[in-house]
Amino acid sequence: MRSRVLQWCLEACAAAALCLSGAAFAQEAGLGDGSDSSTRSERSARGEYGVQVNPYIEASQILVAELSPGDDVVTFSQIAVGVDASVTGRSNGGSVSVRYERTIGYDDASADSGTLSGVARGYATIVPRALTIEGGALAARTRIDANGGSSLGAVTGEGATSTVYSAYAGPNLHTSAGDVEINANYRIGYTEVDASDAVVTTGGGIPVDVFGHSVSQAAAFHLATRPGAPLPVGLGVGGGYNQEDISNFDQRLRDIYIRADVTVPVSHSLALVAGAGYEDVEISSRDALLDASGDPVIGSDGRIVTDTSEPRQLAYDVSGLIWDVGVVWRPSRRTSLEAHVGRRYDSTSYYGTFAWAPSSRTGVSVSVYDAISGFGSQLNTSLANLPTQFAATRNAVTGDLSGCVATTQGNNCLAGVLGSVRSATYRSRGIAASYSVELGRTTAGVGAGYDRRSFIAAPGTILAAANSVQDENYWVAFYLAGELGSNAGFSANAYANWLDSGFSNAGDVLALGASAAYRRQLLAGLSARAALALDHLDSRQTDQDFTAASALLGLRYDF
């Protein structure tokens, strides 16, 4: 039932993305820096305001050949409908790509199936120059490995195929009172992993509890003066509240903080910043319900049943002083750098961002992050940090979303978040970088990153074995698309994902893949399509390599 609700939510967000408006949340539930406004000004100068809606229908024949370890060959038909749309306006904007496909098999080994996939983000102005509301949604098919890792687009290997759903919405306030600039926002989100096998068992017999669903909330406020108005330095005070409630074992993450900060200008483009405050972070959960033999009880949905009769047990409880110092460098409206180092979560913490747009058609983005979260809240935050103007990139054969979207603005990849779907909360530290460019009628981009998750679990519970265990995920994604004359076009994408798991008997997993497609217009609106793809999975846990090649021939009609 929840999966159907999320599907309806995604479709609703597809419509809402055409009229929603707002700035993305930054780190710690997001105080926007106003960068969207300059981007909108550039679009206005280029006369790019408008609405684009491109619905389509496809009919294809697909062949998948397993190259190793077996030699099976499977053919099936695929019918797909979808829409790609965007709105760019002075007070609203957004992008959406939604696709539903139906696979029709020819024998019992190729069962019929339907898949919804899509990504949307948008904003709308409620009160001009003061109040906006934004939202976003994602539905993406993944393959879950026996170590709890996941990968997008892989069609090979043994594992549970699943769909990840996520959606969020919330208001943003940006106003002023005299010299004081006021920012505040709130976000509520829902995330679900609709796994066909909720509990995956490794070769050593260790159960892996896959993330179920969660509700996450984030709120923040910040009051500040700018340097020179009225004091030589800028002063600010702010705070925030973050909470995620995870269905698995009733886990709850709660983070409350308040802090003050100062900005000291060094030159017209460089400033030193410092801040200090107090934070209280608490993570708690319940244990599994045990049967008479002392084994966890498995429910009718295939998941371990939570013992709600017992009290919560603390897994993490840290409170006290937090502080950081850093630099802010903004030599022009196209270049900005922030770098911070300090003390948080009872240890040293680093975070920062870099954005560079040497032209209106080229963008470079780097983000370094450090946060305690669950899978749902991290995915919601990554969705909120996507730009509002993008084009979805998809596997040329399966139609699945790739790890990145095509855009020259800001962070554009989600691959790092989706690298693991274990249910336990964790501290996530890593870096994500992207480069994108538009050259005439050709677009290209590459994203890469590293994500390290240190899991947090209460001792004496079924999750205790995960406490302090680390998963490291390295990923890279590439896309390229362009036109070949007035009647033809091409697209290509590639991905690589390596999960180095610290869990006993889990092993490492390397997933690689690439696809390419060519289309040729036959009549007005009607085009022929051909595509090839190669996917490879190397799992040390199973000591087997899986490789498959696939091909597609089909027709597409754009309305």
C-alpha cells in the first residue's frame, strides 16, 4: 500500500514540479545562499523563460545475453510511456522526468512486470521575495546485493531487484527586518525501499536487514547581519532540528542544535568565519521479537518483527560544545568556495562546498559533507540539493535512471547515497564532485565521489553487530548526449560502483556498466531506436563474476 501511495506522490510531484519554487536546502537542512536568483537572472537575459512538456510512448524488443558465468539468452518486449517537462519562470520553476514501462516475457522464466521510475524537483513563490515552497521526488530501480549494497542499472548478478521511493516538500522563508536578514525553512520527507526480499542472507548465514521506510523532518533558522551593516563584522545566530523515524526496529534519530557565528571580511571577496554553539544528538531503537528458541521472529512481510513491549535502548547520546572556523571566498557571482573545520559529534569535522561556472554552459561542483543520518534523510537531502533545471539521464536499454542528471548547475548526482540500503543509522562522511558542459547541441557530464558510513547501533540488540562497522563506497557516473544533424541523435552513459563492506563475510562488490543509443527520425514525431549495453558485477561474497550484454530495437513517438 505504501509503495502505491509513493507512486501517486511521484506522479503528483511531476505536476507540482511545474509550479513549485524555492532554494535547495544546504548542509544541515538548508539555508540557501541565493545562488538560484542569479541563475534565474541569467536565464532571463537569454530569454529562456517558458514551459516545455514532452510526452512519449515507446515499443521495443530487447535481448539479454548472459556472458558469464552462464550462457542464457532471454528476449522480451517492452512498452513504455513517459513525460519529460520543465518550467523556467521568474517566480517558479522545476523539472520532472517520469516513465512507466511494462515488460512482457515469452515464457515462465521471463515474468511480466511493470516499473515506475522518475525524478522531479521544483519550487513556487507564495509571497514574492519572502516565502516559497519546494518539493521533489524520486523512484529508481536498484539491485540489492547480499551485503546490503545496491547499484543502479545493473541487469546481472544474483540479488533482489527493488525500487527506492523518496519524496519531500516544505516552505522556505527569506526576508529581512532592518539590517537583519532572516532565513528559515522546514522539510518533511518519506523514503521507502520496496525490496522483494526484505532480509537478505549472506553466504555465512548472517542476516542483512534492508531499510524499510522512514519519515524525516528538518527545520532550521538563521538571523544575521552583513559586515558593514551596521557593524564592521557580520553577526548571526541560528539553530536547527532534525529527526528521522525508521521502521526497522523503531529506530529514531534526533538532532537539536543552536549556534552563533561571526563573519570577518578580509577583502571584497574573502572573509573569515567562525561559529560555536551547543548540540544534542540521540539515537535509540528497540530490539527484535524473539521466539521460544531465541531466534528473531520473521513477519509475513519477510522482515524481522520489532519487540514493541520493551523500552527503547540508546545507541548514541552525545551533547556538548560544537564549533568551527573557515573561509568564504566569492570573487565573482560565478565562483564560490566555503571550507570549514571544527568539532562536532565528539570528533573533528570537515565540510565545505565549491562551485564554479566559467560560462553559462559549464559547471563544476564539489561538496564535502559530514552528518549523522539514516538512509531516508540523506536521500531527501540529496534530492533537495539537486538543481531545479535538469534533464534525466537513463540507461539506453532498460530506461532506468542513471546516477546523475544532466545540468550545468550545482550538485547533480545521487549515486553515492544509493550505494548501501542497510537499515541502521550512521555517520556519513565523504565527497561528491561533478563537471558538466553544453557544447552546441551536445551535453556531457561526469560525477564521482566517495562515501564512508560508520554505522551506529545499540549494544545488546540485533543490530549490535553493525555498531562501528564501516562501509566505503566509491562511485563514478558519466553521460553524453547530442544531435547528429536535424533527424538523428545519440546518447551514452557509463557507471562504476565499488562497495568495500566492513561487515563479516559480506565481501566487496564491483559493478560496472555502459550503454549507448542511436535514434533516427522516420516521420514527424516517430523515430526508430537502437541501443546496446554491457553490465558486469564482481562479487567477492559469491566468488562469481556476472556479465551480460543487451540490445534493443524499437520505435518511439513524441507527441
